[in-house]
Amino acid sequence: MPELPEVETVRRGLEIAMAGKRLIKVEQRRPDLRRPFPPDFALRLTGRRVESLARRAKYLTLHLDDSSVLLIHLGMSGRMLIGPIDTQAPGTHDHVRFEIEGGTRVVFNDARRFGLMDLFPLAALAAHPLLRDLGPEPLDDDFTAKELGVRIAGRSSAIKVVLLDQTVVAGIGNIYASEALFRAAIAPERPAETLTKKELARLVPAIKAVLQEAIAAGGSTLRDHRRPDGELGYFQHAFAVYDREGEPCPGCTCREGIRRLVQGGRATFYCAKKQR
Ligand SMILES: [Zn+2]
């Protein structure tokens, strides 16, 4: 599943292809993805100019020149492919094709169809049901140790599980929750409410750092999604602990190496010595 760094990589790729340009032609090739497309989807998009592209958690928002917003979620397997406008027939899983002013084609391909698109007025953005309850963006300056402390106060669930709660902080997925806790040397099973100010002051910068490093690497390549420039695969990104059970822990002298445990149905990777 694409995580925040992958979505940000896609946003940056789409920005190069689409910002300031008109959508000359929009082909919607099926009535629904995870849910139905909005009425007259292709018709309403055709001729619109993309003014800017933003990201909120794992949602992309394309801001259009008629003060509407195209919201895109990649779901489990969604990807954006960029190439020239040619005569090639769409593939089976190419569900939306955008022809962009200047000769570029952007294709939304999604084999499993857990992705979604919506189109609505800008005024409805903040109150959109998928966005309104999201916590702060982890990379924003207002996501601080103090802010996280307020949001986890009274939460007795494990910190790893609480970090995946999108109302606490938006867009942190399973991989980066494990990585950040390892870097901050905090045990994933710790009840969230027991984290000290000092630990929060390690955790928040660790979250930002693991996300920023992955964005810099162009996202990870755990599944088959392509870089938005049309090339196969993201850059390989090395994780310190994720999916490395039994391997030696980086920068640690423990004998056991990296351990795995399941929390809330999701695998957590950690070091029992370093993380307390
Ligand atoms: Zn270790």
C-alpha cells in the first residue's frame, strides 16, 4: 500500500506534468472504483486548468480553475502513469486517462480498485467526510511533541497502534510507525499515555525524519506501483527494522536482532534492547 512518502512522490511527479495545464480530454472507463465516481465526472473536468496539487495525509487534491477540487486516493494498488499521448489502447486496469495540454497523458491504473476519486467545490474541502477528522500533518511545523502529547493523553493503547490512528496524526502507516519508534528508542507496546515529554521530544523528530528520508529516496518499493514519471518501481529505500525479523539491528549491540510482534492485526518490527 502506498504510504505518505509514496503519495508525496506521486504528487511531485504529477505537479511537473499537470500544474498550470489544462485537461484536454478525460476518459472515465468504469462507473466506480472503491465507490462510484461523482456524476458527470469526466464532463466537469474537461477543459479545466490544474492550478495546484496538494496532499493531505494520503489523499491528493488537485485544485482546479473553477474552484473545484479533484480528490484522489491511490488505495492499495493505485498508481499514476505518465507518458506521451499516443494511440495505445488503455490497459485493463487503466480506469481514468487524462490528456494534458502539451501532449502528456496521465493514467490512473488500479488493479484492485480500492482507490477513489471525488470532485467537489473547494468550499467543501475542509468538511469532506474523508478529510475532516484527520489529525495534523506529521511534516507540518504545528505537529510538535507538545501537540502529540495532548492528542495521546489518556490513551492506554500501545503507542504503535495509536500512531496509526489517523485522527491522532494523519498519514502515518505501518512501516513508518515501526521505523520511527525504533529511531526514537521507544518500545512499541508502551501505553501511549506513559510516554514522557522527553520521549515525545525524540519521537516527533523521528517521525519527521523517517518520512522525509523516504520522500527523498522517492518512496519505497514494497508493492508494484510505478514512479509517476512512468518508470517501473520506486527507488529502493532501506528500512532499519521493517520486515527484517531476525536480522541484526542497525547501530545496536543486542544479540537477538530485530523482533516481530503483531499489534492490532499489523506486524511491528522492533528491538527489545534498544526500545524501552
Ligand atoms: Zn537491537
